[in-house]
Amino acid sequence: MCRLPQIQLDKSGFFYMKRLQPWLPAIGIFCLALLVRVIYNNTVAYHYNPLHDSLFYQTIGFNIIKEHCYCLHPGISTIDRAPLWPFILAGVSLIFGPSNYFARLFLSLIGSGTCVIVYLFVRDLFGWRLGLIAGIAAAIYPELYIYDGWLYTESLYTFLLFAICYVLYRIQRDKSAKRGWGSWRMWLSCGVLLGLLALTRPNGVIVIGLVIAWAIAMIWFKVLARRTTLIGVVAAALIACVLIAPWTVRNYLVSNTFIPVATGDGNVLLGSYNDQVLTTPGFQGSWIDPLISRPDVAKPFPLFTCEPSCDVAREAAYKSAAAQWVQSHLSIMPHLLALHFINLWHPDTIEADLPVVRFSDQLSSQIVLAMMKIFPIPIFILAALGLAVTLWKWRELLFIYSMIVLTIGQALYFYGSARFRAPIEPMLILLAAGALWWLTHREEGTLRWIIARMKNTGQTVKDVTSDNEDSSSANVSPEADQAAIS
């Protein structure tokens, strides 16, 4: 009798471990990715302090706590930064204090979550072995973890976008359960993720439209049921709009202008389209601060005391000046757009505020810089091959394709930078895993399957030819044989 509780405990522990076992690879990848990011933050980024955009985000976050306003300068509301990341920084500083180290640890958790999604996505598409390889590759891939020691929005935006991609894939994969709670849960999750994505970066609003277009395409090609999909995508879009709407109302109240999330396009466009980006070494096809590249347009506006109405006017002036420059330089635009595209695919990310660049004299930084120059090359090659050989899986990968096209389009429209590639880095790893699947597996559509089919076809043709020859020999008459002998 005394041993019965122990037996029950052992059974419960056994069943618990049995349920936990399928998640062990994901847990292992998360722990590995987190370890890599913690090491990075305690070596390369150990002396990091925010500058440039990261300082703006941190300052707004601190002012939310201290000044109770969403402002870069006390008492002057700002509308040129999306709100989610500054509010997260405010929450982290409220709990752990003003040190940026804990914010970087938060990003490390987010980045590790991205690696887990890479594993899950590849596992579902190409099998658990390749999923494990892809997850490990994502964990140690420098073009992912460098953003987890930097107070920009890249890591958070990448996680949310790739999570949306995976949720849409799950909706498509689990279409047989179209009336179950699981499908509705996925659509609701998609709506929440879309709202958070738009509140992280203003261009996240475009993704809402792409999700709607994806749903229509899935209905058109009869991949998903019409009624369920329409209800689901409308619900997701409404949830996203509900999350965005309060911030849109706030922007209207402070600026008297309809601004869904934030301004900022004008500043980027004016810094991207000017004479200096054509000739300045190291910045060709890139971005130069309008205060330097176009002071005639930028300096009439106050630098620190520009209120929301002033910000709206500055945005319009910047866009107008950029458009005028483009119209007067149409002959050079193909060259400039080509530079944008080339810069997007530069292997290593070079940004002034990036810890690995700021502290490049450290041994740890030099190691990471070398990895940044080497690791992306095989990923690019395999991803290009994977894109070609997995086209027959286009239904499962359609949204991935659209995100890659959107990213390239944004780089062409604004300017080229390897940093702009960050949101699609997990997708490139997924496509690279698709190339490995095509090269190593025997399933339908793979290289080995094609070779085996060609061999079987060749053998069949040979057998048919041999049978025809035997049949012809058997049909020769005795008189013909005698004539041949004579």
C-alpha cells in the first residue's frame, strides 16, 4: 500500500515526459539560440549604449514613464515612431530599471522564438531532421542574432512577421478542421499578430492587405473553403484594425491628420533620393541624413521642437522634394534602383549603431564580422535553389513568396540596405532547407525521385524495344529463314 503513490507518480511522470518529448527539439533549439544571444550580448555588445534611432526609441520609452507622454522631447508629442517597441522599452525599464541590457535580453528571447518557428515551419514542410538542421542554423546565423543586441525594431518585426507566415500555413494545412476551434484560434492569432506588426512598423499595415489577398487566392484556387476563410480573414482584419485604431485616433487628436501608425516615409525618401547618394563613397544607393544631403529642405524645420503639425508639414515637404529630384533625374534612376537591389543582398550588415561595427576592435566582434561575411553566402545559394525546386509547393509557400517580393519592392522604393533583409532572413533559411530536402530525400519532386523515374522510364523503353525485337524474330516464316540461309 505504501508503494501505490510512488507508482501513480511514476505513471504521471511517464505520461508527462511522453507529452513533452515531441517538444524537446524545439526546447533545445530555443535554449541554444538563447545561449548564443546571451553570449553575444555579454561580449560584442557588452559596452553597448543606444545611439541614433535606438536612442530615440529608448528616450520615448523613458518619457512614457517619467513625463507620461509619448514624446521625444518633454511636452512635445511625436508621431514619427510606431508605438509598440517604445512601450515595451517603457515596461522593461519600469520592471528592471533603465539599463538597456534587460531590453536586449528581451530581444534575445524574441529572437530565440524566431528560431523555434523556423524549426516548426521546416519540420512541417520537409521533416523533423531538416527542421532540426534549420533551427540550429537559425540559432547560430549571425544575420539574425546581431539584431538581438541592438535596440531597433528588426528582431521584434521579424518574429511577428514570420509568426504570421507560420499561422497562415497552419490554417492551410489544417483545412480539414475548418469548423473546429483550432481554425478560428489561428485566425484570431493572425489578427493579433497583424495588429502588433503594424504597431511595430508602419509598413506592417501593408501586410494586412497581403493577408487578405492571400486568402482570396486560396479561395480562388480552391485550397480553402470560401465561407470559413472569408469569415476568418475578415475577423483577423477587424482584430488588427481594433488594435491599431486607438493609436490612429491619438495621432489625429495631436496632429489633426489621419496617420494610421506613424510618419517617417518623407525623411527616408529625401535621404535616399539626392545627389550625394550617387557619389559619396560607402553610401551609394544608401541613405544620408537630409540635414547633410538636403539642408535646403531640412533646416527650415526645427530640429528639437517640431510639434505634430510641424511634423506633418515637414513630411509633406520632404516627400515633395524627393519626388522632384526623381523627376529631374529619371535617366539615372535605373542605376540607382540597381544599387538599391545590390545593397539589399550585401552579405554583412553595416550600420553605425550596430555593436559589432562600433566595437570592431574586439576579438569577439572580429569573429562575428567574419561570420557575417561568410554565413549568408551559402544561405543565399541554397535559398535560390530552394525557391526554384519548391515551386510545385507554391500553395504552401505563396505568402512567403509575397513577403520576399514586398521586401525587395520596399528596398527598391526606399533604399538598399542589408538591414532591410532582416524580416526575410528566416524565410531564406526555410527555402535553403527546401533545397536540402530536394537534394537528399526520395519523396515526389526531389532530385533522387526524378533520377529514379528517369531510370525507370529508360528501362521501360529498353524493355519495350527488346520485346518488339523478339516479337519480330518470332514472326519470321520458315521460307524466309531458308532464303536467308541460301
